[in-house]
Amino acid sequence: MEIATNKSIHEILEEFLAEQQARLSLKTYSGYEEAIYYFEKYFNGWAHKYLSEKDKIRLNKFYEREGKKYCEVFDPEYIRALEIKDFLGYFMIRNVLASKTSLETLGRVMHKLVKWMHEKTYMDDEKYEAINLLVKRLKVEMPVAEEVSDLLCLYALAHPVEDYSETLDDFFIITGIKPGKLWFESYHDGRNIGPVLVSEKISSMCKVGWTICLLLAKTGNTWRILESGNMYP
């Protein structure tokens, strides 16, 4: 497939929105417009960290000379799986604090955008296959992870811990799951922690590899949650 690269990211996003506006109701289109707004905001403000040094210099020159941002400088070749994962799996959860409903809409819009880019030859077959699989997974997991975050907060409030021998405050990666129990690896030092007691509903919704910020307390041979933050799929 020959890739069309004569347009900037901003231009193709505007083209995508124009086509959707022509076919969607005002209410549905507003969800598309909001999703693309945050998508472009992410690229303009955060995606530069994944650029090569050469491309960072290029971006800085355009910005200093013409005030152009990332999406006005680079073409759709710069929309890659790495940026998509960071946008969906971290930025929208950590920086935007998107609700479960907003994340559901976002997943639908991103799935549509990626398919549309491939159909328009703005994305080649190989990249499309990888990114489409990623978006399909996160489309399902983002709203669930957001619900788990809320359930963990409620669980911690309903199960206060008074006596404990140790506390640990860190980002943790889920490494193991059993009914009512989770095992983690500390993001900071790789320490294995567990079992951490949760409800069976919570454990049934979690996935190995998800990351969460927790304040944990050790009681005997188990750990309990004192405070919890965002869950990142």
C-alpha cells in the first residue's frame, strides 16, 4: 500500500471530523469532536518525548519560526502504537480524568479513526494491524479499569485497617490474580507484593499487566489497601 503523506496530522484529523459531522447526529458528533480534541492535545503537548533527536530539533525550529505544533509539523506516519497506548492507557486517565462513559466514547471514536486512516491510505497495513489490535483491547479495558479504580476506593473505605507492620506507597503492576486476591510487582524496585486482599468482584475485573498507584499496609502475611489511585490498562 502506498501511504499518502502529503498532509499533516492536523489536516487529516480535520478531514476525519468533517466526514463524521456530515453523517452523525449533533449529539454523537460532539463525542467525536471531544475525542479528537484530546487526541490532538496529547500529540501537541506530550508526544514529542517519543521523537528522535533529529525530529525534536525539527519540531523546535518550526515552533520557534512559525509557531507550529506537533500535529501541524508531522504527517500521519508519526501516529504509532507507542503514542496511541500512551494516549489511551495513560493520558486520558491521568491528565484528563475521563469518566467511564467518556472512555467508552473515546474507544469507539479511536477505533473508527484508525479504520478510517487505513481506508484513506494514511496508515499502512502492518501498522494498522498492530494499532487496531491495541485500540480494540483498550476500547474494552479502559472503562473497566476506570470502574475498578472506583471500586477499590470504595473497598478501602469500607475495610479500614488499624494495625499493620509496614506500609508501601508506589505504582504497582498486577502480576497475579485469584478470587479476592491480587499480587503486584513494585514499579520502583521490582519487589513482589501479595496477596493483597480485595473483593472477588474486583479481582474478577482486573487484568495481569495493569498498573495502579496504591498505599498498602501489611497485616500478618497479607496486604490491605489504605488508599488507591488510577488504574492504567
